Amino acid sequence: MTRKNLIVGNWKMNANHLETIQMVQKLSYRLDVADYDRVEVVICPPFTALRSAQTVIETDHLSIKLGAQNVDWHESGAFTGEVSPSMLAKLGVSFVIVGHSERRQLFGETDDTVNKKVKAVLGAGMTPILCVGETEEERDAGEAESKVSTQVRSGLAGVSVDDVAAMVIAYEPIWAIGTGRTASADDAGKMCSFVRTTVEAVAPGASDQTRVLYGGSVNPGNIAGLMAKRDIDGGLVGGASLDPDTFASVIRYWV
């Protein structure tokens, strides 16, 4: 099964709607048809900029896909400050990041709430990007695989094999996010292989299709080495996605 490579830019809490318009346009100028043929490109701006990004993408007929950084699993109701899956779908959002380590660590998301979000995103016709990964302490204690296995299994609980096959799972060691530290290509490759093995145990027959990304200080200097690993299908890119030139270099990693 051939899996198309996927590069996702997670802008986090950066860029207002006007800056987003400029960033999307600048990125599009640096990519061509051949790039989109090789790599699926996704940007995940803040909620307040999604409509502006959607307008540029649709008006200019760009091949860039739109993603969101978070979602609530409820469809509607008295949930002040939350955004529902259908609200995102109506904005042309194709991908939703679910269970990012910052959401888990800073905002108390649990494996149970992450699973609810995965199912809600799928129910709205979008693709979840399920994030998993261990802390430095857990890695040093030899608990990395146990932690990641639990997160994968919990996140996919009750999800059909077909839906698992269409999903994206991002392995992001927490100690490498925004720190400038990156797991070696070999270590990242091994853990992404472990993620795929775990997916196969949960949803037999799905793992050859599920795309597995590496996230954690991905940049133009390390992306080619990461992409050379059999079980790494792309990157979840943080800071390097905020500059169109740098992000384009990550997307065009083979050049």
C-alpha cells in the first residue's frame, strides 16, 4: 500500500487573520504542482484565522489543505469557548489535530476525551491527527513504548478498521517539542514503527494505510533523514511552519 507523504504545519497560537492571508499566499508561491503530487500539505492556523485561510485557499484554487488545532466532541450546547466538529467542517477543514501534548499537559485532556474527539472528528467527515508521545522522564525510565501504546490503543478504542486506516497518527516525543531537540532519525523511525505495530494490533489490516508522522522540532535540516525511514510518512511541524520559506523547504525535503 502506497501512503502519500503528509506535512502538517501546526501554527499553534500564532498569526492573526491578516497575517494568515499573507502566510498562505507566500507559501503557495513557493510550491508547484510537482510538490503537491509528492506531498499532501496541511496548515493548521488558530481558530480565528480559519475563515481567512479558507477564503484564500478556495479563491486561489490552492492545493493546500486546511486543518484545525483542536475541537470539542459535543455537537452544540452550553460549552463556552468551544468549537464543534460541524463548525470546522463548514469552514472547509479537512484535518483536526487531536490530543496534542500541549493540550494534554496544559489543559488536562485525558485519553478518554481524546478518544471522544477522534470519534467526533470522524463523524463530521474530517481526518483526525491523533498525537501520542512520551515525556523525557518516561523515556529515561524505559516507559516510552508503554506510554505510546496506551495512548494509541485508547485513542483508537471503538473506531472501525476502515476509519483507523484513513487516520493520521503523529508520534511527538514531548521532550522534543519546541526545545530544538529532535529524536535521531533512527529513534524516530523505531518509535513510528512501534506505533504502526500497535495500530495493527488494534485494527488488523489497517496499519499499511494509516499514515504515521513524526513531530518534534522538525526543520529543513532533519526532515530528509526522518523521511528516509520506512514507517515515517511525514512531519507535524511547529515553529518551522511559521515562516513560508522555511516551511516550503521542509515540504520540498528531497530537493
